[in-house]
Amino acid sequence: MTDRLAQIARALEHQDTHTLQSVLDALDTNRAQAWCGERSTIVTEILDFPLMRVCRIWLAGGDMAELTTEMLPQVEAWAKANGCTRMEIVGRKGWKRVLPEYSEPPQTVLQKNI
């Protein structure tokens, strides 16, 4: 298993909605996007709602500094360029410590208007 697949597999251990194969299928059919840094991987999806378009990060693994300071700004810029007006991060509560500019609703979905 490559480092990227291992990072995704480790992130999947903290949720119960997807398998590694279902993530790969979403990537293969362009329903999800993979962002690969030197030491990290992010998986996003675009959600279209009647009043807004949202870019959701639903899997991430690897080096936290690279994820938050290098990769996240790139994902946010891409999302904005693709018509998204909000970012969401679905993840463990630990993300709130490193991303204080995101607000935290009750479901531990962090969000930020962009």
C-alpha cells in the first residue's frame, strides 16, 4: 500500500461511512478530489445546496503542519475559484485546536465562509 493509500486508510479508521474502496471509487468517478502533499493527503468533495456550494474535506492524514499551513490554503483557493462559498472539515475534535478560524457546530463539522 502506498503512503497515500495508507494515510487515507488511517483516516478511515476514525469514521464509519466509507471503505477504502468506496473512496477510491469516488476519486475514480470525480465525485471526490485527492490533494497530495509531500507528507500528507486530503480528500475533498463538492456539495451543491440550493443556497450555496460547499467544499468539504472529509478525509485527511499525514503531517498536520503541512495539512494546515501548506495544503489547506491551496484547497480553499481552488474551492473559491470553483464557486464554493464555504469550506467544511468533517473530522475529529482535534482539528479545532489547529484551525481556530473555523467554527464548530454540534456535529463536529468545522466550517468557514470563503
